[in-house]
Amino acid sequence: MNNTLFTLPFNLDLHWLGIHANLTIAFTAWKIIGWTGALMFGGRWAVQALSSHLARKPVLPIVFWYMSFIGSACALAYFIWGKNDSVGIIMNAFPCGFTLYNIYLHFSPRQPPLR
């Protein structure tokens, strides 16, 4: 899955700063999975902000937790099999577990809070 699926040339020209670069972005299946995870994990904050705006108070909708889990799981898969990076694995393993726990709490029968 590390074979290049396609490339995208990118021309960065900031002549007023003296910066010019011709870049090529290589798309692999693992990079697409990793970018999907990053977009899901980051996009959850837009969902949370919109939900809070509509409710006129801070809220965390259930879709926030789904996006957190999907984003963490995609990024975790990328760091395990695509990049083999221990920092990325640890960085995404913890949120993945905590989001599953929060989804479990959301659907479990309501009980009085612990004191």
C-alpha cells in the first residue's frame, strides 16, 4: 500500500519573500488514510463549535466522539502499518481508547454519578 497511486505537482511562488519551490505530492493509500484521520480528528472541532453555537452553550455531540474515534483509528493505522512510527502510535492509541469509552458511556444506561 506504499506504492504511489498518483502525484500532484504543486508550485509555491512567494516572490516577495524570495521563496519559490516546485513540489510534488505523492499520494499513497496509507497517506490518504492518514490524511483522512487528520481531517476527521481536526474537523470534529468544527462540529463541536457549530453544535455549541446552535445550542448557545458548550456541548459535545455524539458525532464528535465518532469523528474522534474514526480519526484516531485512521491515524493509528497509518502510524502502525504505513509509517511505523512509535510516537504516532502512542499519540493516537490513547485518544482511540478514550473515545471508545465515551461512546460506551453515551449508550450505557444512566446511573447516578460517582461521588
